[in-house]
Amino acid sequence: MKRLPPRGGRGGASESERKRLIRLRLGELGILVMNNAVGTGNLGGHVARFGLGRGSSDLICVLPENGRIMALEVKTPRGRLSPEQRLFLELIRKFGGFAAVVRTAEEAEAAAARAREGLKE
């Protein structure tokens, strides 16, 4: 039986499926891609925080040519940035990195090309 791709409501693929496809595409381009899951959990009765912090981007990437950081916030077609996410993207740009919102693997590949050109978004 043919397996159907996951659906994320009206916008097509879910955010997690979009992240997976983007990680694969950027990996094919030789870019180091790290998933940045942010949240809290219970660790032996203690609250444990993980990830880079509230508002930090979904994918943190490193360009192989120069070690430049690229922060990508992955959204579905209807997804919008929170104020914290917007601030994080601005912070990455302020310190010389590249930051963008992407919705597809194609957009992520185009963003990587802009980052390689030295642009900030």
C-alpha cells in the first residue's frame, strides 16, 4: 500500500515534515544542519530546559566554506513569527549571521545561496 505524506491541516506538510525535508536538502549541499528543539521536561523530579532558548530558530546551520551561522525558522504557509522568534532572527543578523523564515526545501536552498553570497536575510 502506498504511504501518503503527513498532512498539516490546510497547509500541506506538517512543520516537522517540512523540517525533515529541509534538513535533507541542505545536507545534500554540504551544510551542517542541527535541529533546535526548545522546551522543558521532567528529569528526576527537576525541570530541565533544552534548546537554545525561547524564540530560537528551528534549524541552526553552519556553512562549510566559512563557518557562518544560518538560522532558519520553519513555518507552514499560515505560520507566523512570535515576537521572540523575530528578536532571535534580528540578533543572528546583528552578529553577522544569516537568518530567514522558510516554508519549503526550495526556499531553504535559496536562503542558503543568499547566505553564501554574504547577505543577512
